[in-house]
Amino acid sequence: MQIYFKSKKSPEVRTAHYNFPETLDELVARFGELNVYDNAITSYVITLQGLGRRNLNLPDEEIQELFTTWDPSSRAARTKMTPEQKINSMVDQLSQTERVALLERLRASA
């Protein structure tokens, strides 16, 4: 399998090949059952963190329901934010100084 990688400091895409086993049994034989399990759980945790981040606008109960019904074999549709939710999310990331400047610009253009 070709593995692609780059970084902010080295933006050129580089590649290297790794010969992964082709079956779960071969994977376990090469790396061990515990290692395969630990890496699967790590991957699932990262996926669930992403699901949580994409749905921060929802109440905790709804996020919990997403986690409870999550199935790693199917990709969930991305949660689409309303324009107001997008604006609120962006404003939440601004510093107090940036918020004041934005408010002044909005008042001047009204």
C-alpha cells in the first residue's frame, strides 16, 4: 500500500510503500491480537472525536445518541450547519478585540 505524507514545513507530498497483510488473520499473525485491537480502538476513538467535533452545536444528549448509534462500517452524512450556526461558530473563535472590531464594522455598514 502506498502511504502519502506531508507536513506544513514540508508541503511536498511524499510516498513510501508498506506491505500490509491482506486478511485479519494475517494482520493478527504479524502484529499480535492486542496490537491489532489497540490500533482499531485508537482509530475508532479518533473517528468518534471527529463526529463529536462536527456536532458541537448539538446538545450533549443528541451527541450521545450519535455515539450510541454510531456504526464504523458506515459513514454518516456530514451534519450541515445553518448559516447562522456557521457565523456563531466563527464568532466564538474570535478574540474580544476581534469581536469589537467586527461589531463596529457591522454597525458602520448598517
